[in-house]
Amino acid sequence: MNYCIFVQARLSSSRSPGKVLADIEGKPMLLRQLQRIRHGVNDIDVICVTSNDKSDDPIEELCSNNNFNFFRGSLNNVLQRYIDAADEFNIKNIIRIGGDDPLADYNSVTKLISEHKDEDFLYTSHRSGWPYGTASELIKVSALRKIATLTSEELYKEHIIPFFWHNPNRFSMKKVFSPESICRPEYYFSVDYEEDLQLIRNIFALLKSKGEFFSLKDVINLCDNQKDILEINKHLHSGFDF
């Protein structure tokens, strides 16, 4: 496949263990995320990339029961997990989405693909891009193989993106900008803490009248008009630094 979406998820989170299966309006958070992405980008495969640790057996079960592809690899060496998954499914370019981002926007994915020429790394995750927790990155698998030959540091094996930031001269990189109508660098929708999870639950409850697949613009309009709902996690995050 030329492009494939990887949703990276595991249950052994250090800050909020099990959060990816937390209930949101009657469904596990991860399932809502996978279904929303597939609904918006139905011509690109979505694969849940999790670990082979026994603690992640429920993620495999969720994917199997809901007809989503999955791959299980190293728990801590996420870099190798991505490379192995790409080999398994014969993928050239990965669109990476975190499993703690239930409001990840499919328009970010399509924008990355439309902007991609042959760069190693494209990203919408910055202050002039998609809001925190709704963005994604496009990574050439060949760039991941290059990183694997250049470093053995645990930081870069567990967290893929920092190597690009710390070594920009080694790669062709491109910043992709969001429409002004959704650019909100002060909004934070990723789930790291219990307060973040409650915000997401509140958003889904308030927008359920629009159906399961309400848009990011719906979310932005809600938060613009009801700023008080963002107070719940505002003190916990600084958002993008760049």
C-alpha cells in the first residue's frame, strides 16, 4: 500500500492505564476513534498498531470483533513495531495517529496525502496546524529504517517523532497548515489525564445529536461558543511549543 493509517495504542499507559478502552457514550474510546477515522477516510486502510504484551490482548479482541486490522509488535520499541507492521502489510508511507486522540480529524490525513510529494516527514502537529489531539503525521517507512540505523537511544525507539525534530538536516520535512477556521493552538483534545477524558466525554455527549461522526468543525464551534467546557483540563497543558 502506498499510504496506510496507523493508530498507535496500548493499555499500559504510565499516566492513565487502560484509557484507550475507557467508555465514551457507550463505546470504548479506541473503537470510537477507529470508526470515526474509517468513516472519514474509507479508501485508506486503518491498522491498530499495538504491542505483543499480554496486557494488550483486549485491543486485539476489540479490533477482531469490529473488523479492524491490527498488528502486534514490541511493547517499548515502537520504532521497530512500526517497521515490522509496514513490512507485514507492505506499506510505503504511514499516517501516524495516537490512540489517545479520539477526535483525530480525517481531514488532516487527506491534507497530508494531498501535500505529499516525496518528503520523508510531513506534519500537521504545530501551532498553525490542527488542534492538539486532532493532528497527524505522514512518515516514509524508508525514513524509519534510516532512524533505526542511526540510533539505539531508548527515547527514539519508544517515541518516533522526536528524532525528526532533533535531526532536521537528515530528512526532507514539510509543515502542513490547517484551515484558519479550525486553527486553535490553545485547545487541547488529547487524552493524557482523567480531566482530558472527561472533556472528551462532555464533547461527545453535547454533540451526539449530530450523530457519531460529527466533524472537527462541530467540535470547534462548540468550544468557541461554550469556552467554559475547556476549563476542565486547561491547567494541565501548554500545547504545541512551535
